[in-house]
Amino acid sequence: MSTAKPPDAYRQWIDRMGREENILPGLNLTNDQLFFINFAQQRCTNYLEKSAINNIMTSSHSPARFRFFY
């Protein structure tokens, strides 16, 4: 599983916009740190069996642990 593409895309967006987004108030984290925290959080999701089945049957997205970046 690679995390290379999404941060590259974000950095390209920053280059096009000419500035980085504001840091969230109250958090002592950079935007890059927030990206990787979010990435890890998605991979650490744990569902009860009924919730997992419901999510698979009703969501257009695959469960987080089966998602990956190219």
C-alpha cells in the first residue's frame, strides 16, 4: 500500500494555489502530519460484524482496510 500519490497531489495543489492551507486552530500539527494521521485512522477502523455487513451492502465505498492508493 502506497501513500506516495495523495501527498504529491496535495503538494501540487499547494504549488498551484501559491500557499498552503491554514493550520487548524488548537492543533500543533502540520498539514502533512494531519494527512498521515488521517491515512492511519482509515486503516485502523474496526467494525462490529453487523455494522460491517450493513456498510458493505449499503455503501458505495469499499471498507477502509481494502482501499489503497496507486
